[in-house]
Amino acid sequence: MKRVKSLVFHTLFVSGTDNFSEYLINIISNFGFDDKIGFGLSLTDFSYNVITIKVIKRTSTFINDFDSTQSQFERKQIFVFTEFSFSIDLDLNILYVVGGVSHMNCVKYLFRTILTQEYDLQPVNLNGSAFYKLLLEKNINTTIDHITINHFNFNNELVGRFSGSVMNKTIGPELVEAYKSDIVKLSFLIRINENESFTLQIFPNGALKFLSDTDEFDFILDFLKQLIFSKNG
């Protein structure tokens, strides 16, 4: 059974402090859980110049509770707690979230709330056609195995949204070139070496999702970081 992980990358540049890691770790270490904003933060790891932080998020919702003594329903507010993590690679100047875009939005809110230093946090352009070009430039062993396209047009006879598996290796690159801005999802099979491969999906909102037969999440994550951000990757 394939394991699925989602990632969202942003670039992060900080000004106004000579040691951002020390500054951030000090804030996180003293943060705990803030009842006012409904978030908790804790440091889970700091190694190889990568800071990893766990976020606890409180969300309110309502349920219908039955009062048997009154024989009636009562609307009650309850709190649901969830967690996710994000990391900052200080060498590559990137921040990445294990999870979807909504988690990244939480991180942006927390940064606006807790940081007093100036910083620049920007999405990374990871559209499908640009990423495919990057794979080719860096001679990565890859094939396009699935594609979803808006405004697909076949000889003006078949027009609409198209989604399907790519069975012919030459068709995938042709579709990517023809429908650059209309690609909704692009899926690649990437072979790292003879023994390790994974499927990577790219979405227009900048989210990545990868599927692998192994639990080697850190290995694949490091591969993607070096591929996308390292000049020597």
C-alpha cells in the first residue's frame, strides 16, 4: 500500500536579526498554548540547520446534545484539536509544511502574530510544465503517468475537462507543452535509483503530493528540496 504525503513550499528570507534560528527557537520555547488565538507551538527538532515545529490548532464546532431530563436537544460548542508540523531549512531559505495549503495559511497567520522581525514569505512557483522542464534539465529519470487538463480540445470535436493515464511516453510531453496554463494536475513517476522511486503530483495551488511504497519520507523530502532549491541539486 502506497504512503501518501502532501507538501507546500515557500521561500523565507528574514531581516533584522543576525541569528534567526536562536530568535525563533526562543519564541517557540516560551510559547506553549495561547488560548486567545487557539494555537500551540513546540520545537520538535533542530538538526542539520533545519528547525521543525509542531503546531496544535484548536477549532470550535457545534453539536446537538440531547438532554434526557428535558427531552430536548441543546446546541453545544465543543473544541477539536488537530496537529501538523512545519520546518525551516536555514541553508536553503525555505519553509515547508507537511500538509495542505490550509496548514500553510495557519503558519502565515502565526508568523504575523508572533514575529516582530521583518521577513518575506513567498509561494514557490511549482506549476507542472515548469517542474517537468526542471526534471529534464537535471536529467532526472522520469515519465508522466497521469494528467488532468481544463479546456481540452481534440480537433474541435471533443472539448472539455480531460483526465487520464498517459500510456504513451511521447504523448505526455506533447500535452504539457500544448496545455501549460490549463493543467490542473500533473503526475510523474520519478526514479531516484534502481531500487527507489515514487509518484509525485503537482497542483496549481503550489501543493505537492507524493506516493511511495516505502516510509522513507525524509529521503524523498531531501531529494525534492535539493532538486527544486539547491543550485547544485
